[in-house]
Amino acid sequence: MTEPLLQVDDLRTYFTTEEGIVRAVDGISFSMAPSQRLGVVGESGSGKSVTALSVMGLIEPPAGEIVTGRIMFRDKNLLELDEDELQDIRGGQIAMIFQDPMTALNPVYTIGDQLMETILLHQDVSRSEAREIAIQSIDDVHIPNAKQRMMDYPHQYSGGMRQRIMIAMGLSCNPDLLIADEPTTALDVTTQAQIMDLMLQLADDRGTAVMLITHDLGVVAGFCDDVHVMYAGGIVESGSIDDIYYNPQHPYTWGLLGSMTRLDDEQRHRLHSVRGAPPSVINLGKGCRFRPRCDFPTEICGEVLPALRPVGNPGQAAACHHAETLDLQKMTASEAADSAAAAAEAGFTTVGTADEDLTDVDLSGEEIETETLGAEERSMEVESIEEGPS
């Protein structure tokens, strides 16, 4: 069995604020193999970027602190290294592409100077050799006139070209692991596709493992081998692309997939939405963190936090008490009646008619409060928006 390139165990990263302790990452564990392409998806505030910053050693105390956990990169625990030792790994063996290239690039230095700085820091080369490597890196990301563009400043590049420079900078030292934190944010769809194709090609050519952080499930489907779905600081489901997209085991994953348009779907129906908003990670309370937004809660969901455990296909895992009984793969997200019928078959039911608010109860009759609109009420709201003001 291949030794993992990256192994994260029980990572907990907290931030101290006036309101309380923010549990941004709260006990996650995962591993990455060499050359693997891993997607990390979830809503804003789920802990995706903080996970990446924790791996890179960019959590700054006293505001932020890695409370517990272990981050093994090959045979080294990154949390036990001093700053000089970590600097040798960061940027050279592990590189990161940040969300906004305009803020990641220094506006008062040329692109060439910034590329060469990274190369000189992590490679034993002369300045002239570093310049040649920088020119080749720019050429590799398909920016024409690389020698001339070396002398330009970040503001002289378009958004898509700045993102290409960030990819060139990240891959210039041939890292073993590249962390891409929403690399296509604020780019148009055509440019997004070009950037992702370019990153995939360059990573494959170099044998680089890639951790892609994004909220775009469409990007993940075309790029990644495996997926971790994050919610409220934890991983709620993990598996291969086929597992996640064709056999989801967690209601949150099902909700995310149901909110996407599908060109291959012959039946027209309204898109599903995950109701409510993500919880505050300051006061999480007990029980399942997704329970207030779930269509299928029961009493145990409010009492016990479900652990991430093997369910579904081999290699797949989900943090849901009812993963074995909810057949999410066969559900449609268009009608509340479909959800009610599926939940009833699973051993608990969703009561309420088309003109009533939906309230989840278990079969013993104990009511579990939720905040959701009835199907007819939602339909009337959508229709009023489509028709416009009278």
C-alpha cells in the first residue's frame, strides 16, 4: 500500500473572539496519496480554507491556534517544526494558490521578481538560472511574450492572467502537493475552464498532488478523484467522485447536488435548496450540526453528534445516523411530497400537507421543530418573483 503524502489526524483549529471561541476546524481527519486530486467542498464558513492554512502553517497566534491534531507530511509532523524548518517545506514541497491573486501578488514588485524570489528561496540555483526558470514557468501557463511580461506589474495583467501567474508560482518549484483555494473565484466561466484545464495538465505532467478547495461542484466533477464535503468545521461525507455524485449518503451532500442544474435531466422540476443558513461555529450545541436544516431529523440527531463512519460503497464514509436507511440516491429534490414519502419508508416521517408548514416528527409522535415553508407557500413565492410586481 502506498504511503500517504499527507496525513491529517484530529485537527482542531480555533480562533478567539470577543463573542467566544470560533471552532473553525473541529476534529477532521483525512489523508492524501501522491498524485491524488482531492476536492474539498462546502459552504462559506465550513472550514475549507482554514484547513488549508493549518496545513501551510499560516495560522497566526494568539487570535488563531491549532489546539490539537497532527499533520504528517511524509515522515514529518508539520506542527512540531520550527519556522525555519517549515519555511523549507512551505512553497517548495507544499505550495498554495490563494483565492484572490490581486491581493496575493505584491503590487510594487514585477511579476518576474516575485517568481524569482520563490525559486531562489527553495532551489539551489543562480539568479540567471532562476530567471530562466521563471520565464519557462510563465510560458508553461500559456502567457505569450514571457520575457517581456516578466517586467510587468500585477496591475498590467487581467484577472485570468494573474491567476495563471499564481499557478506558475505555485508549480515553479515542482512541489509534491499543491493546495488551490478557490482558484477560479471571480473569473468568467470560459476562463474558469481554461484555468482548471491548465492546472490539471501541469499537475499531471509533474506528478503533483492537488487539493482543490471550492464551492463549485461542477468544477470538482471535472477535476478531482475524491471529495470531502465539509460542514460547520467537520467532514460530513467523503468518497470517490462516483460515490458522492451518484450515491450520496448524507442529506447535506444530497441537498448540494439537488441545487445544481443538470443538462442530462429529462424531467423539468424546481431546484432543491438547503433551507436556512450555516450555523455559528461559536455555539454549536449538541447533536448533529446539520439537524436544523435537515429534511429527515429524528430524536437522536438532536442528542448525539454522528461520527464519520464507513457507509455506502467501499471507501465511502458519512457522518449521519440514518445513512443506511435513507436512500438518497433515488430521491428527487423537486417536491416536498417525495421527501416525505422517502423519509416515511426510512422509519421516520415528515408530516404536513401542501398548504401547511412542514414539521418533522419521528414515528413515536414526538415533534421536532423546524423552520421551513410549505410546498404551496414556496411555489407562490417563486411565482410572485417570476411575475414581478403587479
